[in-house]
Amino acid sequence: MSDTSERWSDLTVRLSSGAALVVIGSLGIWLGGHVFHLMVALICGLMIWELVRMLRPEALGTQRLLGILAGVALGLSVYLPLGFGLPLLLAPAMIGFGQLERHRTIYMAFTVMILLAGFGMMQIRDDAGFFWLLWLVVVVVVTDVVGYFAGRALGGPKFWPRVSPKKTWSGTVSGWVGAALVGLLFALTTEAGLQIVGISVAVSMASQMGDMAESGMKRRLGVKDSSNLIPGHGGLMDRFDGMLGAALLILIIGQFVGFLPVP
């Protein structure tokens, strides 16, 4: 197989499963409310299952227990006042700490990130509405898609070859440009103003940081994919790692900067 054919060999499978994810995700975002809460809780619970599966592949019962616990905790937390919901949201990280014999820091860090990001996405949909959650998703997707195609088409120096040998600087920077264009489109069609362009680039960077954090964790554990749930993409953590970083950034800075006006 030539270098060019090998470079694009997984494209058909990735596009097919990616399209299915887009349809399901778009429907959940559009419906919002309980349906969206349930979808996010299910996805995050499965990601915690994948995380524990990588950390303790032999402990099937622990994987299921912590995955279910995380999903239930997240699903309930959004319906409670913050003073009660936040302890519930963090409980799976504390409970799992006692269930693991090694890699406890990795488990706690990623569990907190996953659950807070899921909570942040639900808050955006509930408070800011469909339009601004769509913006967040589009920025992350464009960052990933543009980076994927540009990186393989342009090649060049690697971004972090020891951890993620396929990622290039050309793909990384192209992802920022794509995110800036998405921000510009939203700036021209909403009351957000040009600041949304810079925020879109920051969200793009945060999504790439989430991607690199998961890649670094997998490399340390000697794992290629978090699971095989999504053909061509690996597991849910492999697909949504960028969304975790982006949603977590919005959850944090959204407390200080009001940049999501109603369109």
C-alpha cells in the first residue's frame, strides 16, 4: 500500500461512524431537556467505564460500577441546587479512588474533567440554548476535521511525536484557523461581537489540549484506543476528548465573562 493510500485508508469508516454520531448528537441537542441530560449522562458514564477499563482491565465489576455511578450522579446533579449537586458530581471520583490500586491520580483527574464537562454542556443547553451549544460543538468538530485533513494533506513537523505521532503543527494551526472562521460566522449573525472569534480559537486550543491529555494518558498506559465502541474512532473518550477540554473551558470562563448572548 502506498503512503498516500495508507494515509487515507480509515477515511470511509471514520466518516460513516462520524456521520452517525452527528445525527444522534444533533437530535439530542435539538430536543434538549431530559433527553439531552440522559444522553450526556450516558456518554459520560460510558467514558468513565472506558477510563477504568484502561486503568484496571481485569476488574470488570469495578468498571461497570463506577461507570453506572458516574452516569447516575451526573444525571441527577443537574436537577439539584449547586450546593447539593456539586458534591454528588464529585462523589464518583472519591469512591473510585478507594477502588483502584494504582493510577489513582489519573482516574481522579479524568473523572472530574469528564463529569464537570458533561455538567457544563448541560448547563449551556439549559441556560444559553440550542444555538450556543451548537456553536461549541461546531468549533470542536471543525477543529478536529480541518486538523485531520490539513495534517494529512500538508504534513510537516510533528506536534508531539512521542505521544501522538500522527498530529502535525500544520493540522494544529489549521484547526485554529477553522475555529476562527466559525467564530467570525457567529459574530456576524449574533450579538456576540468579534470577541467570539478569539473565544472560538481558545475553545479550539482547549479541545486540542483535551485530545493531547487523553493521548498522553493512553501512551503512558500502553493503550491504543479507549475502547472499540465507535468504528474508525475507537472509544467515546477518543471521540469526545476534545469536547471535554472545550466544555470545561466554557464552564470555567463562563462564570466570569458573559459572552453567550441570546441570538
